[in-house]
Amino acid sequence: GESVGLHLPTLSVQEGDNSIINCAYSNSASDYFIWYKQESGKGPQFIIDIRSNMDKRQGQRVTVLLNKTVKHLSLQIAATQPGDSAVYFCAENLAMNRDDKIIFGKGTRLHILP
Amino acid sequence: EPEVTQTPSHQVTQMGQEVILRCVPISNHLYFYWYRQILGQKVEFLVSFYNNEISEKSEIFDDQFSVERPDGSNFTLKIRSTKLEDSAMYFCASRRSRRLQNIQYFGAGTRLSVL
């Protein structure tokens, strides 16, 4: 079925350290994944995406890893900054199918400690 | 940078009243969406809209909900008779095309409080 979930609800990281946020999905037919960041009082903001034919994709300070064997997705944030404090959602987009809605997971709150 | 604009930022209403939440999607986008987020929970899909008709709707989007694109710029969500459980953040999103990796951009949301 359609299910995107997260392993940990909260994560605290020292400023400057790297962080890893994990996500599991259950639909083996999923072919596109997105990470969104949501700051307090704001809407979800796109961070990075990855297609199922890739296992790694890098952006500015962020890397997404996809392990299709175990249906696992992770977001790595390098050299974390105070502005990285937010809730991070992994999401699934079934854009190759008729519908193109985004299915969000529950979210992980990332705290950057000074 | 273009953005999705939502008004009002906060809407307070009495149970049973009608509310209209407004959105101005990014100007060259063709696909429009509404999502909601109950406090502390995940963002849930409500409805998608393209070419002046609903493409898909979720179980949440019952007969009390409707969407409309009344002109070339606005996209509205109407709740006819609000219930307490409709209290949530409502997010509008837009997307340029349905090609894979065409990003959905979200507005800042409207907080709906039903009393």
C-alpha cells in the first residue's frame, strides 16, 4: 500500500556536525522520492529529490541515498547550521502513475544545538 | 523567486459556517493542489486540479469540500459547513507540468480554526 514513514521523530545535532535523517517506504513500485523541509509557520519547502533508478544524489550540503533493496531513504545534511532546524519530511510522488499527489511521511524534527 | 501565495494566514470560524481559502499559484503553473496538516501530524493530500477539473481527490475531500479556479490567477478551497475536525493548516501547491521531477511548490498555508 501507500506508506512512507520515518524511523525517528526527533534528532538533535551539534552545530557543524553532519546529520542523517532516515525514512522507510513500503511501496516497492514507488519511483520518485522527495525530501521537504518545513520551518515553523511555513509550508513544505523542496530540498532534494531522487528517482528510483538512482541510489545517490547530491545537492548543496545535502545528499539523498536510496536503497531499494530494503526500501530505505536517507537525507544527509553536512556541516549543519542553525537554519537547518526544522521538520523534515520524506515524501513519495507517484508521478509516473495517473495520480501525482505527494504522500508525506510523519516527519523528523531536527534540532541544531549551539 | 516566484511563490505560491495564500490568504488569509489565519481564519477563525464558527462550526457550521462556510469558509473559502484562497491561493494564487505560480503564474505559469498548470497543476494545483490542496493539502492539509492537522497540528503535529503529517501533511495529507486533499485534491489535485488540472484543466478546470478535479484530477484526484482523497477520502478527506467529501461533499463538504469544493475547489474552483474562478479566474486566471486564483485557486480556492471551499468548505461548506465547517466541523471542529476541519481545524488544520491548509496548504496550496502548484506544479508546472506532470513530468517526473517537476517540483510542487507550497504556499505558507492558512491556519483554519473552527470553534
